[in-house]
Amino acid sequence: MPAGLIALALGGFGIGLTEFVIMGLLPEIATDFGVSEAAAGWFITGYALSVVVGALLVTAAVTLLPRKPVLIGLLVLFIAGNFLSAIADSYPAMLIGRIVAALCHGAFFGIGSVVAAGLVPAHKKAGAIAIMFTGLTAANVLGVPFGTFLGQNLGWRSTFWAITIIGVVALIGIALMVPRAKRTKEGADASSLRSELGAFKSGQVWLSIIVTILGFGGMFGAFTYIAFTLTDVSGFDPHAVPWLLVLFGAGLFVGNIAGGKAADKSIDKTLVVILAGLVLVLVFFALTAASPVATLFSLALMGGFGFATVPGLQMRVMHFAATAPTLASGANIGAFNVGNALGAWLGGVTITMGLGYTSPIWAGAAITAAALLVMIAAAAAARPGGAAQSAIAPEAAPDVVREPEASPVA
């Protein structure tokens, strides 16, 4: 395994921790700043919206620059945002810190996906992307419980100081272990903002992004209100919820790795099977949520199937973006967060309508079923003329090769 993948995964770990750990610290933060929990919720909402903006605008702004220095610069932004959060003395200052940290999120994972794919042979590219996203899943399994424990015992600021330090270590790792990305002359000539925007002329790029929004939205719609389901429907004690979420995080970790390996063999077939499996898991969860034992299995499987789509979807977008994958890759990261917002909104609507705490799971199943239909249509549309084979064959994936250090394009 290239050492650069470990450095990228560490960066992903820090970013994932920044995004999710605050959910367990909102009561302490709200009390410290003297605001309601609803107002403190903007530390989450503002972060998500900033991720979408950064995924598009920041990626577009840096698309002509060498990728390794860009990744380093993004981590500097990440470190600055968490430093501002750690020293924030007011609600607005904290919100600014969250927004600054989030601006790097989409661009880091978008550009990092391209860099990760370039570190390995063509038949291992989806697996390399999965390794980078392992940092994000590890943040859920290990980082969030530990970060919450740290914040509750040493003050919530200690968690953001720890994240800041993780960012510094990741920056050093990328500086030392990630080689300068390289391209063929054809790839270098294509690397312009116009060509990056031109990637969006591909209907398959848009179909892949739609599948990302719907597929991830389905899982997140069920997950957003999972604490209410676990306590009010499944009958678990509220203090058990954080540890139950570790089970969900373990599913994310395993699903990410398994999904990456499967996608290296056949992207489209893998995505169809995984999305179909996720629909079945969500339906099973909704039907059996009153059973604590069944809920344990559903949590792990929901995380596993939900995140198993990520490497394949990211690789699919990069493939159909051809020689200009950077902006499309970043846009797909933004699409994951759009899906998060869509799922959370629709789940909230069903609860407001009085349909109960299993209704977000049913809504998630419906959204995922829509993603499955779009994915089947996308695979079918790509098939004529052998295009589908290129979409799913690892040897047809776009490659990234090395250029001299002096090259202006990385």
C-alpha cells in the first residue's frame, strides 16, 4: 500500500471527526455560548452548506494548480478553522470557524480521490479511494466516541484542539508521503477550468451525481433521527445510543472497504447490487425496529450497505469525467452532503406529519429505491457500443501518471 494513501486517510479522519463529533457536544457548546440547541444546530447545518459551496467553488478555483500543494493548502484551511473553533469566545466566532473548516471538506475528498487513484494500478483505483475514505469511516467508529468523551470530560474545546493537532500531523504526512501527481501530456492539456466544466456535459456524470444524492440521502434520512428510533421504538436506554452508533460506524468501515474491492471488479453491477441490498435492509429495519436484537443487525447492515456505494460512485463520476475529473469529483462530494440534507429534511417531514419514528426509515427506503432505478437506467444507457463495459472495467478507468517536478499541472 502506498504510504501516501495512509496520509490521505489521516486527513480524511480529521475532516470526518470535525463534521460528526460536534453532534455529541452540542449541549455543552449551547450552554457555553448561552444559545438554544436549535441555534447550536447551525454549527452542523452551516458546516454542511459550506461543504457544498467548497466542493464546487474551492475546487474550481484550484483546478489549474498542482494537486499536492493544493491538498496541503486545504489542510492549512482545515487547521485554521478548527483553531478558530477551539478559541472561539462567541457564537458568531464559532460559526465562522466551522464554516472555514468545512470549505476544505469537499475539495479535499474530491481532489484526494483523484490523487489516491493515481497512486495505484488501474485495477485497484476504487480500492485506493476506499482506503482514503477509511479515515472518514474510522472517524465515526473511533473518533466520534473518543472525541465526545474528551469534550465531556475536559471541555468541548479540548476536542477541537485535538482535531487541530490531527490536522497538523496529516499535513506533514501528505507533504512527506504523497508524490507530486502527474499526468500524460493529454491530461495536462485537458486540465483547464473549461475542460473541467466540460465534464458536466456527460449525462452519465449527472446520473451518477443523482444516484449519489438519492442513495446517500436514503441512508442519511434514516440515520438522522436514529436516536429517537432507538429509544422510543426499540426501547434502548438513551445512554446506550452512543455505543450503538459505534456498531453503525463499524458497518461503515467494513462496507467502505468491501464496496471498494467489489467496484474494482465491476462498478455498475456493484452499485446496483448494493443499492438493492440497502433498500431491503431499510425495509427490514422499519418492520423490525421494535425488536432490539433485530435493530442491532439493521444498524450494522445499514452502515455497511450505505457506505459501500461511496468508492464506486466516486470512481464512476471520475471515469465519465474522463481527462478532467477534478471538479466532477468535488461536485460528487458535495452531492453526498446534498443527499444528507435531503434525507434529513424528508425524514423530518414524515415525523412532523405524525407518522412515527420509523417513518424516516421508510422514507429512506423510498429514496434509495429511486436511486436504484436511476442507477439501473444509467447502467443501461451506458451499455450500447461498449460504453458500459468501459464504465465498469477497471482497466478502462482514467489513469494518472507522473510528470517532471517543474510541470505547472499536478
